Amino acid sequence: MSDLSSILKKPITIEKNLSLSHAISELLKNNISRLIVTDETSPVGIITEKDIGLFLLNDDTEKNLDEIHVSQIMNRLTSVNDSVDIETCVEIMLEKGIGSLGVSSNAEGLVGIITKSDIAQYYAQKYTGSHKIGDVMTISYLSMNSDDSLRNVVSKMIDEKISRIFLKNKNNDPEGILTFRDLFHIALEQGNSDSVLDNSDQMISIVFTRKGFLSNSGFGNTIQAKDVMTKTFESVDFEEDLSVACDTMAQNRINGLGVRINGKLGGVISKTDVLKAIYIDNSSK
């Protein structure tokens, strides 16, 4: 068995003709960020929470979520054979700027999926001691004030094409993080559709578009970012081993952490940074 076969996961799928309301339900119910899109069991694409969020918040139509099909915004699924090594997968993901790969076998077709989360856990097992967090952290990061309106923060996320943003209080101390998943939850709450997760066939009866989050009359203009952000802010020290960051991200099911330098937030570490660390190690061999 290759290393790749040992870390891949069974993919959760969705048929291409199902609606975005169904896709959001599946993402939230399974606490995942992506779904493999199928056409009568054959994989034809992939859809992520970032794809959904950016599409809907840039869409000027008045369509409900149940009127938009997954096939309208899905992306091409890049796949590799299960005999490929993990380091090659890292190169492909960095080159294409993607967060996951389908894994197929010659005999069975699609057998799984690997994500940056799986590779970060692999790093913690195989590369401990290779890098400190400060060696590969990202110094530059986007943040806004937690007292800002949800509308302003979402506008920034759209402009920068990012799916999460750090939020600070008036003293410039980190207070939380806002993600598209948080926006999905507040949209469900505003639409009075809490039962959607108990019945994946029930349609989300809201219009999750610019109208709700970004218009002058929408709820995004009356809610502060801190009211809906994820208040648990995980951070690590820049002198710790990178494997500590990998373990922390895995335990909390998050994609990035703040990095403390002398007790202050001095940057971020993400799973993409972990992939870059693996790439650096193998390029020098």
C-alpha cells in the first residue's frame, strides 16, 4: 500500500442536478468544505463552500438556493492514480492552486479524495523536526475590526476572494475569525430554516445573495461581524515545531492559525504553508 492510499478518505458526493440548498446542507451536516459532484455515480467535478459563497455573493439574480443547480458552479476535479506518492500530490496542488485531489485506481475508478488537511496530518507524522512555524509562516494577512458591520467584512472577503478573515478588537488583539461557513449558518438563521439539517430534501427558503449581506437594506448592514464570527481563536508560537500547528489545525478542524511573536499576533500559518514546507524539503534533495 502506498502512503497515498493510507491517508485518502472516502468522498462524500452530490449529484450534479441537485440544488445549492442541498449542497450547503451536506457541507454543514458533515462538517466538511467540499463535495465530489457525480453524474449517475461517475465523478464529473467538485464543489466547495468557497465556490458557493463567492458565487452567491457575486450573483445579482433573485433566485432562491433551490433554483440553482450544483452543475452551474462546480469545478473540474483533478485526480491522481493511487500509486502516486504524496510529495507529487503536493506539487500538483500547489501548481494548480487547489485544495484537494481525487484518487483513482485502475480497477475501481474513483476510490477516495485527499485534501490539504490529510497532507498536514501526514506532515505531523513524517516531517516532525524539519521546520519551525516561523520558517514557513505567512507574515502578511488580512484582518478587520470585529465591530465592523457584517456587510463591510463580507465585501472585503469578496474583493480579496478569500473564504476567511481574522477579526480584531479595538485594542488590536485577535478576537475571532469569520468564514463562509459562519455566513451559511447566519443565512439559515435569518431564513428561519433551522430544520434543513434534519431533512436534506427540505429547501432553504432564503435568498443567499448580495441582497441579504451587502445591500443597504439587508441584514448584513445591521449585524456586526463579532455577532456571527467564530469566537474561538487558535494560535501557536512561531518557535514551535510546524507539526504542532498541523496537530492543532487537525484537532480543531480549521485551515489556519494565528502565529504569536513575543505574545502578539505576527502572522498566520495555513495548510498551504505546510504543503510549501514539504515541497521545499523535497526540492532540496
